[in-house]
Amino acid sequence: MSNTETSDRFESGDILRYAILGLAGFLSLVPFVYMLLLSGMNQYEAINASTWIPKTFLFENFETAWAYGKFWLYAINTVVVTLFSTLGQVVFCALAGYAFASIPFKGKRMAFLLLLITLMVPEAVLITPTFTVIKGQIFGIAILNILTLTLIATAATLLLYAVLSVYATVTARQIPVWPLTFVGLVAFVGMLLLAGVVNRDFGGVLSEELWPPKTLLNTYQVMILPIIGNAYSIFLFRQFFIQLPDELWQAARLEGANHLQYFVRVVVPLSVPAFSTIGVLAFIWSWNSYAWPILTQTGADPKFTLSVGLRELSDDYIGHIPAQMAGAVIVVLPVMVAYSMAVRQFTQSLARVGIK
Amino acid sequence: MSLVERVFGRHAVGWWFAGPGLLMLVTWQIAPIIIAGFMSVHRWKPIRDRYLGLQHYTDLLGEWGPGILFFVCLSLLIAGVWLFGQPAKALSERFRRWLIAVILMIGGGASLWARNFLLDAIALFPTLTEKREIRDFKRSTFENWRGEEVEQMTLVAGSANQFGLYAALFFVAAALVALLPWGRLPRWCNRLAGAAIVLLASVALALAWQRMLIAGSNDFLASLINTLFYSVGTVFTQIMIGLIIAFGLYRRIRGDGLFRYLIFLPYITPAVAMATVFSVIFRERSSGLMNRILDIFGVEPMKWLSNETPIMQAWFGLEWAGLAGGPTIGLITVIFFGVWSYAGYNAVILLAGLTSIPKDLYEAAEIDGASRWQAFTKITLPLLSPVIFFLALTGLIGTFQAFNHTFVMFEQTGGRNESLVVASIFVFQELRSGDFGAAASMGVLLFFLILLITAAQFILAGRRLNSDL
């Protein structure tokens, strides 16, 4: 941002500015305030609009919403899905973004074109074939399970590597990072395989229906996998990484670092705003996902997320506006907290992408 | 050379980095398009059945002719507008000449084709009563027609016949003239050819659309129109409002951090929850917030979301249907939500564009005696156009796939207000009804439409685009 000079001098245009901003801010806020007010009213007040502000703020509505169905279970489901999809999206998209920004390789232009095309594909196109795929009609579920395992293993490798190399840097010790990572990975995959083969020994933790799944309906991974790869995130990361000076990489190379070391020890610490921005974005996208959970979580033992839970709530409490609003507050609140934590970096780094 | 490079070769590093992310993209976003193509040519209800060929597409678009004509005319329209705006020097002479000739030839073919369709449509008129879906169409269009009007129609048919023929002849002649070894073609040739093509393509587009309505799936085409209204309405309004807010945020004033926080808030809040809130705000009872506000101004309470009155009828009393009638009040309520949630995002990105314009340009303009309005139109808008282009492009793509809030609001009307069914909701419902093949074919059609729109935007405005995008 170049307009950093905050001036105390009052300009004639400032009245207009305050008017515009005040109106816009007010209009942005009204639905939230209205939602909060309604969530505390009783049925009579909400339907007849006898008051603007509830006489006594009823927390019963929140209890109704929370107790409805299994809202706490929906919350756990949402957290699991959001956590893993955000983590996966940030890790893999950051790596891909780095490759597009700073590594010359064959086929880069074509891959980038692919990326730009992906930006244009509407979800309405994807939803039918993807649903068919996860029902196992196109190819076997086994392939998708292998894909899941590969992804988990890759993510585990990278995390192990990052932790070990940061540890080595901080303590200034010579650690055989790659061998240790390899050992850790083998142990990890072994554990997973073990869990898959002798799952009964793990009791209820990894039961037969959890792994390896026969169908992907009603599972967590079906909600996580499709949103990990995101062209927009890759693109955003590329825009950030492309701004880092090339001299950094040249210096690191002289020190004998490879791309992964450079990425973990230099690029990541320098790009905290990028990571927090895309992290929050991925969090919000995942939290908001709606059509796909409705479609895939059906029948017995569905793993509803909060958004879908809110829909069920609105269906069953169709006239009970306060309960609906209380449910909406429950869905909105965590996102507002996440946003409030990263708000400054968020608006600024999004802005950077628009002009580049 | 690092270990990875030594083992796998020089280019492997990049692929190792980009691989996992790209793999996820390919498996979940590229491959499904191909699978969708495969599914759309099969009967797939809900498991794979026999090969159907292109029947799903003909069910949607009616016949092949109008469907193809529709897409050809859209492309022609884009080409015409593009040609109209081309400066004479932009292209090599020979290329330009051939281009004009080819486009004119296509225009001639299209006008012949359109003439045939018009004649067919008129020939079809007496038999319209036979097909059930057609009856509604007939009722709306031909309801008041009596015998003498049918005679008039025959007259119209005759003149259309001649007009189409002459138009085709004109086009062929013009194409030949354009190919003759003249000197440099002046710019008005571009303009003339462009304008003629735009005109004829529009007429042919309208005719093709009518034909598609007769024989194709009315619900799907109506959902396309709703999507168009929603997209254009939302994107246009949110960029305008975003520009105003960006102006407000441009100078750093006291408390702008708070305003920025508030204005950006709608963008990040879960659409499902806020759409529920919006449908409570816009509920049809007089106790809804919006109706109470209207009451303050002495306006009668309205039905909002569940209102199926087209805007032309609500405002001007014109009982037009379809594209001419404009969006319904219910759809406008959904547009309100779209604008509410995206205006802040647009403002933040436009603000970044505004601040990147060097200040001395304005100072120079001021010295030269330019007014504020002139400074805005001559400096701000041209320099801001890449940002606006970016927002319009991503906005159109985004609104074309808008699902969450539209679906919530549609369900809040009890699923009764059909004018809220945008294309993505339509596909979703088709999918849930178990007809996977039809849903896939709709998806593929949507994909082609978006490709066309994106290409149009790039062709018409893309040369101003920053090459870095």
C-alpha cells in the first residue's frame, strides 16, 4: 500500500468518504446485528416483530439449536474436514506455487495453462462425474484409497522434513535429515498399513468401515480430497513467491542448499502473510462447502457438517426463526474469529493479487 | 546438483514440487470433465446403461440446428464486436482482408440459415398444438392470434424469405468486394462489417433461441436465463459499488481500519448461514426487516424472495416473459445478497489498483486544468481497467457457479419460486433425481458457455490485460 501517509488534516472530500464508508459499513453489519438480536428473542417477538431488541436475551434458542440433531457432532465433523483440507491445500498448493514461481522445468507453460483452465471449470460440471467416481462406477475405490494414502504419506514426509530441518537450523546441529525423514515415513506408512491389515487390534479407533473404505459415501475423505487441489490457491502462492528476490535463491545455492531446503528455511518464514491468507481462505471455503456434503452424506450414519446441519435445522424448525438464527450464529462465529485474527494481512495480500 | 536432480534429471525438481498439487487438480477437476463427456453420451440412471449418442444434448437444445446456430451466433457476435473495435493498423492487411471476408461469408450463411428457421417456425405454427410442452409457449406467444393475423404472418414469412436471401447475397458480395485487390481498406470497413455481423447475429440468435424454446428443455433454458440475469446483475453492481467504496477508502482517514474490517466481513462469512438470515430479513410477512423499513417510508409490504413477478411488469406494467421481462423480484433479492457479500472484496482489490496509480499523473492533469471528472475518465478508468477486467472475469465465472446461497434461498421459498433456479441448482436437482447422464450433459454445456464467455472477455478486453496474470 502506497498511501500510508495518515493525515490529520481534514479535507473537504472526507465528509463524503465518511458518509460512503459509514453507509457501507452499516449495511455490512445490519444482517449480523439482526441475526444476533433475533437469536435472543422468543417466538412471539420474532414473528410479530413487536420489538427491535429482545426483552430478555434467551439463550435457550442456542440450546435448542445445539441440542438439535447432533450439532456438537456436526461441529466435530466440520473441524476435522476443515483442518485436514486446509492443511493439505496449504502444503500442496504452496509447493506447486513455488514450482511455478521459481523453478524452471519442462512443461511448465503447459501445466500453467492447465491451471488457468481449471480456474474456469464450474462446480456444476464437476459435481456429477465426481459423484460417480466416488461411488466407484468409473474405476475402483481402491485407486482413490491409494491416492489418499499417497497424499497422506507425502504430507507426512514434508512435515517431517520441515520439522527436522528447522530443528537442525535452530539448534545448529548436523542431523541426517533425509535418512531420518525416510525412517519416519516408513514407520508412518507401516503403521497405516498395519492399521489397515489388523484393524481389529486397534479396537474402535480404526474400525473396518473407516479403513480401507468400501465406498467413499459418508466418509470424511470424500469431503476433504476434492478441495485439496485448488488452482486459485496455487495461483495466489505463485504471485507471492514470484516477488521474492532471486538473489536469495542464488545465495542459498552457493551455500549448497537445494530447492526443498531453501523453501523450508527461507521461503516459508518470509511468506507468513501468504500462508495465513491462503490458510484463512481455505478454511472459509471448506467451512462453507455445501452442495458436496449434502450429496455425499446420505443414508445411515452421515457425517454432516455445520452448514448441512443448519439446513436440517431450518427444515425442521421452519417457523422457529430464533432457533434458525441461533444455528446461524453457531456457524458464523468460528469463521469470524478466524478472520479477525488475520484481517490485516488478509485484505492487503488479497489486494496484491488483484493488481499483479 | 542436488540428489533429486542427479537421480531423476534436471526437470524433475519442478515436477516433484508441482506434482502433488497438480495431481489433485487433475484427478478432481480435469479428469471429471472428460468423465462428464463420457457420461453425457450414455443413459446413466443412476448406473451406466446403454449408449445414447448425443440424445441428452438434443433433449436440452431441441434440435441440432438451433443449438449449433446458437453457439455459432454467440461466437459471431463476439467476432463482430471485436472487429468493430479494431483499429485499421492492428493487423496485417492480407489477414484482415481474409478475416473480414470469412466472417462476412459466415454471416451470409447464418442469414440464409436464419431465414430457413424463420420459415420453418412459421410452417410449424399450425401444428404447434400437438406437443404438450409447446402449448405453454403457444399460449404465451400466439394466444390472441386470429385468422387475419395468420395471413399477416404469411406476409411476414414472404418478406423474411426475401430479406434473408438479399442479406445473404449482400454478404457474399461484400466478402468478394473485400477480397478484391484494393489499396488499404479504411477503418470504416471494419466498422461496417462488424456492425452488420452484430446485427444479423443478434437476429439469428433470437430466432435460434425461439426454436430452442419450442423443441428443447424449457426449464433448462429458463435456468440459463436466470443465471445470466444473476451473473450480469451481480457482477456489474458489485464492481460499481466496490468502486465507490474504494474511493472512500482511498485516502487514509481516521478509523479506516474498522471500516475495512466491516466492509470485508460479508465476503468471508459462511454463505449458507447468511443466506438464511437474508431470507428472514426479506420474508414476505410484514414483520420482516425489509418490509418494516419499507413501512417507515410508507410503502406497502412486498413479497420478496417468493415473488415471481418480472421486473418489467413490477415497474412498468409490461407483461413480457423470458429474457425481455428481466429478472424477477425474487431473483433480485438473491442479487442483493450476492452484491452484499462480494462488494467488499471488489472494493479491496479496486483499492489496490487505485493506489498503484502514480499520484503525479493527477497533479499533471490538475496543472493542465482538467476537471475531476476528466481525471477520473481519462486517468483512473483506463489505468484501472486491468483490475476491473480481472474482477469481471473472476466475478462472471464465480457467479456462474454460484450455488450455496441461491440454493438456500430457493429452499427457503419452499422450492416454489422457479425463477431462483440458476443453472447450478438445476444440475444439482437433476443429479439428485438420479439422471446422471442428463446432469452431466448440462454440465458440459455450461462448461462450453463459460469457455465462450471467458474467450469473449479476453478477446474484447484482454489486450489491456497485464501479461503477468
